[in-house]
Amino acid sequence: MSRQASRRAGPTAPARRPRKTVPAVGAGQRPGKGDPARSPGRPGGAQSRSRILDEAGRLFARDGFEGVTIRRIAARAEVNLAAVGYHFGGKKGLYHEVMRQIIHDVRPIIEPVVARLHGGVAAAAGDRGALSLLAAQFVRHILTAMLTNERLRWQHALLVREFSQPSDEFPMILAEAVGPMHDAVEKLVAAAMGKEAPDPQTRLLTTSVVGQCMIYQIARTLVCARMGWNDYTPGNVDRLIAMVTGTVQRTLGLPETGPANQAAREPGG
């Protein structure tokens, strides 16, 4: 080739390096810490969102809204900081969604209780034996759910925080979860007392009845320490159910059921 033709051709372009490919995560396979789905700069999908909700809820339950930072939540959920903003818009939005998730999770527990109490009180038509059975069913259902569901343990702790230190989310919790259950229990209380709900006395007594169940989740550590229990075993839960059932029935002036009295006298687990 002549020198003139070489000038027209111009310099030779450098060879391209082969592009590095990253293997995709298989269907149903959870990405590890080094996988692209969890790498910094990518907010991730449904799994990341679920992890953030769960870890944030646990931290909020233990340390309160003000005691938790976005950075701490992201570290616990193993996502980057951008993921929280991407999914929830910030800490307030995240807290709202945590409370919505709790309401969603407790709905299958609360709704059967509400339906049974409303229907049962109407069907009892003032029969005190039937009302006593309804009270026993309520106690067993609520205590079994609260004391044996590990996820509900931290969710209940966060709800209790809302009862004593309410946030902007409290009206939603009251309207969609706590209120409907208290209204249903108040029907039972009013029927047992021969009153019409709502009534100031029945409303306060309803809080007392529900509180007699809640205290054994709130004071779980104290109860186990005082009783010498390692935890709430099935036998211990049955004993608590029997005792609380009798207490609620006596509070409402209803006849006590035999099995509750017998179980309460059995030795602890």
C-alpha cells in the first residue's frame, strides 16, 4: 500500500474488550449479599420491600419511631438507603405501611371473633350459659393467637406503643382493627350486664376484659420469670386460658365453665 493510501485509511480502531456478563438469579432463588439484586444502587423488588417492612416493624416495636434511623433499617434489611425511599418515600411512609401490614395480618384473627360475638350474642337472647360460652371462646381465640404466633409478638408490642404513645396512625388502627373488636366484645359485656351498648360502664368494662388477655403478652417476660417458665409452652398457654376465662366470666357475672376451673388447678408446664 502506498503512503498516500495509508493516510486516507486513518488510524486503526482499538479492538473492543468482551463485555462481562453477570449470571441471572434463578426463579425462586433468593439473591445473596453479593448478587446484583442486592447490590448497592439497586432498590430491589418485592423481596426487598418485604424485608424492609419486617425489619422496620421489629425495630419500631423495640425502640419507637424516633429511636430508629433509615440507615439502621436498611442495614438490618440488607438493602441500600435508596431502597427505603424507593418503596416508601421515607420513614413516615414506611411506618404507615408497617401499620397497614399489621392490620392486614391481624384481620384473620379479629374478623372471626367479631362475627362470632355479634352472631352469638343475638342468638343467646340473654341466656347466661350461652353468653358464658361466648366469653370462653373469645378468651381462648385471642390468647392462643397472641401467645403462640411469633410474628404477632412484635406486632402486638408495636400496637401497645400506639396505645400509650399514639402517632398519626392511631386513628387508622382504631377504625380498622381495635375498634371493631372492642365493639363486638362490648356487645357481650352489655348483654351480660343487662345494658344497651354503647354505655360508659360497658365501654370501660370492655377495655378491662380485653386487657385481661393483653397483659399476658405485654408482661410475658415477667410472667415467665415469676412462674419459673422458660416460655409459653402449650401447657402454660392452656393454663393461662383457663385462668383468664374464669376471671372474665366472674367479671361479667356469668357462670364459670367447668373445664376452665379444672385446667387452672393443674400444675404448670
